[in-house]
Amino acid sequence: MALRRSVTRLVGDLNLLPSLLPRGAALLHSHATSFGFKEVPEEEKSKLVGNVFTSVSSNYDLMNDMMSAGLHRLWKDRLGRLKLTRASLQPNTPWLILILLFVNVFSRLVSKLHPFPGMKHLDVAGGTGDVAFRVLESINSVSRRAMQHGLAETEEETQIYICDINPNMLNVGKKRAIERGLGENHCLHWIEGDAEALSFDDGSMDGYTIAFGIRNVTRIEKALAEAYRVLKRGGRFLCLELSHVELPIFKQLYDYYSFSVIPAMGELVAGDRESYKYLVESIRRFPNQEAFARMIVDTGFQKVEYENLVGGVVAIHSGLKL
């Protein structure tokens, strides 16, 4: 009886142990990960990130405008249709927009992919369709040029899979597809899924892209491993992500805008300061360009390289599965 009471007391004391330990120690025991500048248990991050994107999905374009100081619209091939007048430049748009007019990172990403008719491509965290639409547009352009030169079309049908863990973001993309006249396009497939546990077969994809999404996964290594698994031999991995600015003066301006302006604007315009604060913090917690490149190499990819754009505000990492 005395032994039973001692065991019971010991178990009770052990149950209290997490509350007695410093918060960091308790999180370490439960496999902590970052959520912005906070440390949270791994099992909680996915839900927290999901809440962020559920919150911002209805204001997605506004979010990207604020995150990129207006460059988001230039990056998406809208520059040619945008008339920059004094009225069109909002008071909160920094003067940097005038210097970086010709930056177009989405087109750069797709050009590195080298899309071709009949390819099977997976765009992860791409619920809004921004990358997928450009991949399809590039493939259609290649097909048109081939027909003009009398070349036979491939019998393989192009398949582009847009995978996102958040159904609200997928709904944004489906709506945009309809607006572009692609609502009934059989090449586009909208899939709700997790970057860390993809539902696709081994060696089934010719290409894999993830744009502005990998910093939000719980375990980056696992997402990279899944990318490697689903790619065919010779398949190309491409990651577009907000990264670490190199130029000191530019970095000071970017940091001020990120930490002082964006959260305040999120609260003022969208009524959600915390979500926008997280998005800024998640960029700073993401590995720098060299560290992330090493993670890609460690996954098994070869010919890994990266290209900085806008002084490191954005980086494109690439690798091949050989």
C-alpha cells in the first residue's frame, strides 16, 4: 500500500513537471518549432498557421501588397497594365517601388522551371493559382510555337496540381481561374493537402514549385523530403521565398517597413494585427539563403543554387533530382 502511494505521488509530481520547467525547456521536450518569434509545440503550428491564412484569405491581395510594399503586383506581370500616376501611388507605398519596377519574380520562377507540354507539375502552397496559371500559360505558349513550326503535339496531357493545406486559399484560386476563363480547364487540379505528407505517388512529377509557402510549414526538412520523393529522376525543384536582405541600408528600410508599418496596416485595414505580425516574423526566422541551400542539398538534390532578387528580399532556390 505504501509503495502504491509512493508511485502515485511520483506520477503526480511528473505530471506537474512541465509546468515547473521554464517554458523553453517544456517546448524542447515536446519538439518545439517557431511560430513567428514564438516557440510553440510542433503539433500546434499547423493549426496556428491555418488560422492566419484563413484570416487573411479574404484580403489576400491586400496582404501581399503590404508584405511586398506594392511589389507583389509588379511581380505578377501586372506592370504592363499598370499606369503609375501620382494618384495610383498610395501614400503607404515606399519610393522603392519606383526603383524596382521591372522585377517579376513569378515569371523568373517559371522561366527556371522550363515548362513543357505534357508535363506533370505540382505547385505546393499554391492555392491562389499565381504560379500554376503562369506555368499553364508558358506551356500553352510553347505549344503554339510548336504548331506554328509544324511540329507534332505530344500525346501526353499536361497536368498541373495545385496543392494547399488551406481550403480558403484554394477557393481564392478557383475564383481567379473562373475570372481568367480557366474554370473548366482540365489541366488544373485543385488539391487540399499537406506539404509534409503529399498524397502523390513516388516519382510522379516532372516539376515541383513552392512560392511563399515553405517558411510556414512545421518541419521544413520533411517538406523537402516530400518534394524529393514525388519528383521523377531529372525533375526540378524550385522554391520562391521572402528571404534575407543583403544591403545594410536597404535592410534598415525593409525592417522598419516590415515591423512598424505592416502590422499597423493589418490592424487598420483588416482588423488583424497579429496575423500580419506573424507573417513578418516568419520571414526573419526562415533560414538564410546559404543555410536553406544546404538543407536542400542534404535532402538529396543536386546542382543546388539560388538567385537573390531585389537585394535579397526574395530568393529563388533550385535543385535537380538526379
